[in-house]
Amino acid sequence: MADPKGFLTTTREEPKRRPVDLRLMDWREVYEDFATTKLQKQAGRCMDCGIPFCHQGCPLGNLIPEWNTLTWREDWQQAIERLHATNNFPEFTGTLCPAPCETACVLGINDDPVTIKRVEISIIDRAFDEGWVTPQLPVAKTGQKVAVVGSGPSGLAAAQQLTRAGHSVVVLERADKIGGLLRYGIPEFKMEKSRLDRRLDQMRAEGTEFRTSVNVGVDLPVSELLAYDAVVLAGGATDWRDLPIPGRDLDGIHQAMEFLPPANRVASGELDVSPFDAKGLDVVVIGGGDTGADCVGTSHRQGARSVTQLEIMPKPPEARSDAHPWPTYPMIYRVSSAHEEGGERLYAVNTQEFLGDDAGRVRALKLVEVRNEGGKFVPVEGTERELPAQLVLLAMGFLGPQKQGLLEDLGVELDARGNVARDKAFKTSLDNVFVAGDMGRGQSLIVWAIAEGRSAAAGVDAYLTGRDVLPRPIAPTDRPIA
């Protein structure tokens, strides 16, 4: 145990966010520095529970009480070793994960949980600053070649594990830079891309090969892909959900994943101006999740006149309800940094129609309030109204992986949800093809993507060598408590 009285004497504290008026002037991460002395006290709140339910909350099985204690003792080098023992990329989860480990924290039953996520990111930042994150070279090469399709968190995790196990790994990415949604989907203010780039440098030094601008099934025939000794499909769930209502064909209505990538390119200096710029416009974001919040924060930074986020569900409660008992991840009202920056959030509303001007561009949405009756959303009579909008962003989630091209050419079987079917070893219906992340699981959390990448790598290594040496955090049948 760290500080035996820490959870009694120290209250939960997190770093402050930079002032809104300042952070809207740049794309940097929103949090200010957090003093080491404060961080140690926060780590000292960990009770080192006999049954640490934070492990259940974390799909990676992170050894949270151990590295909390090591942080409190200022044993930073041991702390990063314990953190890296289960998580290839704590800098990704430490910035982007919604932290189901914290909602499962035993202290959270009747108090504020430990700031696990803040301790995690501080450990890995310290490790990089001190030069402790070095290439982990394989002891011996197996002579086997593996192709990983997709360079998001699941693909990168699988690639790093397999490279370290001695296989020759090439990661194929259809975008012009490595990272998947980490690169072009996640805004810079949530995770600066320097975090991604420094990890990729480590992976290159370990021997992982990266090839960009390769659309497998188009630029690279499937026959060449199957020539590898094993293949890991990690292309994500990129088939976005649309809103087929009257007026959908008007100009100014775009999917979130059409809007966010060019904005990220502007932030990185790759573009001067985004083709979907919110400057001076009334922006409406349809969808109340994290992707919608990313659109909100990006629109603020582009200089939108107003930003409104719509959600068809009713407003969540402020505190955990009986429907989401501890240690499950509760559906509660949360205010992200993007929401803190301005705009309005409307709940229990549905868009009936997009209204256009004479030039064929969207000018407003026709909204109606709804109530849930037997699982169906029923319009409330007399609540129809117009909401001005010259830019509408659809952030309503994803339906699964893109079927056209790669998956159809491979002929892999799909499950009932339209994802790539796999067995307990993450193997698909094809003998040497495996799948990891959202492509096999459906849209989920980054921590699940990393866990799946690690587990799929274990399945690949066992298939190629017959050994059982890589960790298997999860099985495909596991479901998140989030």
C-alpha cells in the first residue's frame, strides 16, 4: 500500500485546464502541468485493495495499485516497467481513454475515485523525458513474415508485440501517415501527435516496417497480402451511420470523419485551410458522444459563430443511478473540455428534416422533442421548431467495418453484427488471417483496441510457432463493462 491514510487525508485533485480564451487560440492539449508532489499524493490515495476492481474495469488488466505505489515512492523507473508490462501505449490511454478503471475503483463506492489516468500519463511522460523508453529488440528472429492492415491502436499493438516476438512485421496504412484515427480522427487538443510520433520512432527502431498510402485490395492485391505467413486485420469500424432524412443532399452536411481529418491536417501544418471550415457559421453536431465533442471543440477553434450539439437520448443524471451500479461504467452527465469552451447541448430531440436555401445549401434543421415509449422515440406534439445551421456534422457512430474492397475480396465470414467473425485465438474463417480491434469487435474504446491487438498477436504467434509466450489480455467473447 502507498500511503496508509492517503485516501482519508487527501481529496481527489486533477490538473487545471488552460483558460478557455487562451486554449481556443491553439491546438495544444488543454491541461496545465501537474506538480509531482501533487501527483504523488493522488497516487497515495490508492488503497491497494485486496480485490482491486480497477483491474476488472481495465481490459488490459493494468497493474494499477502497483504503479500507484511506485509513483508515491518516487520509483519512476519501476513504475513504467509495471505500466508497460500490460500496456504498449499508456500515452494513448492516458490521454484518450474514458477511464473505466476509475469508475470501478473501490474508493469510488463512497468517495471520489483515484486519479488513475493522470498517474498513468505522468509515468509515461516522465519515462520518455528520462530516456527510459528504448527499443525492445527481439532475442531471435523467427523468419516468419506478418502483415498488419491498419495502423490504429489495435494494429500498432499487434505489430509491436509480434516484432518483439521475432517476426518480420509490416504495417499497411491507406492514409499518408501512420496512426489511423489517432493521427487524423483525434484532435490535437485531446492528444498532441508528438506522443504518437515518438512511439512510432521506437517501433521503427525495433524493426517494425511501416508502409503508407497502401489501400489493400486496391493498391495491393489480396493475393499478395495472403502471401504473408500471417495477416492481422485491424482496419477499424469505418462504416459510419448516416441520417437519411429529407434534405440530406444539401451542401454543408458532412460526416464527422469528413470534417475532423482535414482539421487535424491544418493543426499539423499539412493544410493551410480546411475545406470544411466552421468560421463564422452556426454549427450543429448531431450525436452526443466523444466524436461529437471532438467536432464541438474543433468548431470552436475554427471560429464558429455558434455550436449546438444534439442528442436523441434524454439528459443523463448527474450521479450514478441504480441502472448502472458500481463497478460498471455509469451513464452520467459529463462535461468535456470542448463543452466547457461554449456552445449548447440539447437532449431528447430528433432531426426531422434539413432545410435549404435557394443555393442548395443547408440553412436550418427542423427539430422536434421526443420521448421514449416502449423503446421507440415518439415526437412530442407541438414542439417542432427550426434551428439555424450552415454546417451540420453527423457524429452518430459507426455500423462496423467497411465491407467493400478488402473484406469482400478476402471472403472472410462476418458475425451477426456485421463484424469480422473470429475464434478464441482471434483467427478469422481464413487459416492465416486474424482480426483485432473495432473491425472484429465493433466500435469500442481505445483501451479495448490495444487489448485486442495484444491478444491477436498472441494468437498469431501461437499459430506460427506453436509456442505460448505472448500475453492474452482478453478473449473475443469478453464484453466491456463500459
